[in-house]
Amino acid sequence: TPGYESPEVQLGNGYDAKTDIWGLGCVLCDVTTLKFMHERPGSLATQVQVDPSALGKLLAPVHELYGPDMHALFTSMLATDPASRPSA
């Protein structure tokens, strides 16, 4: 789904397990914030590339509602650098 494409896929750098971690992070954000990716202008990867603070804005409610551990998990799953994401 284009709204869940990782930054590396958008740049044509291929697909691996870290791409799945990005997608799972997107789905978990949908579920916890009730703000769905298909309702946003463009993909999250594009938003983060245009405005690096976009991820912080998206995850602010996660920190408030679910605490710092969940916020840290989501932040790691949605890292723009695939090497910084958790392993599958």
C-alpha cells in the first residue's frame, strides 16, 4: 500500500525485513492514534522526508496515551534509516 511504503522503497533501494518493520509501525500508529495513513496527504515516508518533524507530531499522542516505552518502540520502528529499526 503506497501510504505504508518505507523511505528506502520509495527511493528504489529494495525491500527487506526492515521494510516490514516500517509497515508494522505505520499500522500500529493507525491503531493507537486513530489517524489513518490513508487519511494523510501522501505517505508517512514522504511527509518525513519533506518535514523531519512530521514523525514527532504523529507520535505525540502515543507518548501521552501509552507512555514513553511505546513511544520509543514506534520511533524505532519508523526510523528513516532501516539500520536503526528493530530486527524482525
